[in-house]
Amino acid sequence: MSARDSILATLRRNSPPPAAHPLPDPAVLGEADASPERFSASLLQMGGTMLDRRQGETLDQAIALRFPKPGLMICSLVPEATGTVRIEDLPTPQAAEPVDVTIVRAAFGIAETGSIFLSEAQLKLNAIAHLTQHMVVLLDPAQITANMHTAYLRPEFHTARYGVLMSGPSATADIQGVLIRGAQGVRSLAVCFMPQ
């Protein structure tokens, strides 16, 4: 018997018996609140913000007010905003490095954690989600799911080759509890509720 077979045999002997009772349906675990209000509150706790538009204000106008510095490189991946550069003009991750603001639509959001899910279907260039300085995310309120258990039931988790859950800006904290936001990724993440 090889060492590998010996190890596998030991693991099988010491494995617990199959569950006597069926496992609970993940859809019923945790809270069932999938409201936009719960999502917004969770996002704010994670350091993100909401981008609320005033009556009659376009998305481009709201973004210009949020990021008023002239000459910013804005990459829009959505038809609702124009931007200054198209994703097709950024053929490599290195080309995305100077992008200041990226506008993208999330596949869905998670109310419990204030997270948004992005995959290669939304990003086109995966690295842009981490290289851009600021991210504006459009989220259809009808595409908010309650929690991680219900999120894993979404088809996007089964079809995406690449996926990332983002909850506010990137952050890191050291052992003394000093929290730094925007440490290894986006410095700000704003979500704008916009039906698809």
C-alpha cells in the first residue's frame, strides 16, 4: 500500500458517519431581510457610501459632483454613464492602473454584509476592480439577496470563472487595531440604487 493510499484509508476510518439528519436548507439560515435599507446600513458599516441622485440628476452629473477634480480618468462599464475611457481601450491590467473612477453594475448585492458581487461578466478586465482608485457600483434593488447563504444559491456563483465580493473600500488593520481604508484596492466604494 502506498503512502497516499495509507493516508486516505486512515482518513476514511476516522471520518464521521454521514449526517443522520438532512442538512438545513441554506436559504432559511440567518436573517431573511433583503431590503435596500438593510443593504445600505450594512454598506455604511463597512466604510462604503450610497450615491444618491437628486431629482432629475443624471448619473454623470451625480458622479461629477462626487468626484469634482478635473481631468480624472473615468472608466464606465455601463450605458447609464459616459466616462472618459472605454474598457476596450484598456487591453491589459497595466493599462488600467491610471483609472481614477470605475463605474460598473453589480450582478447582485448582499443585504447582511453590504457586499456587491462582480465577475468577469461585469468587469471585462478583472484587475480594474482592484486598480481603480474609486468605484461607483450600480445595483438593482430587486437583485439584493438576504445573506451569504442565499447569495451562494445565485446562479452567478456557478457560472462565473472569476468573482469578487466587495464590501466597501479595501481595508487593513494591524494588531494594535489601527484601521486603514483603501490599503490594497479601491479607496472608496459608492453604491447607487438603479433598476436594470
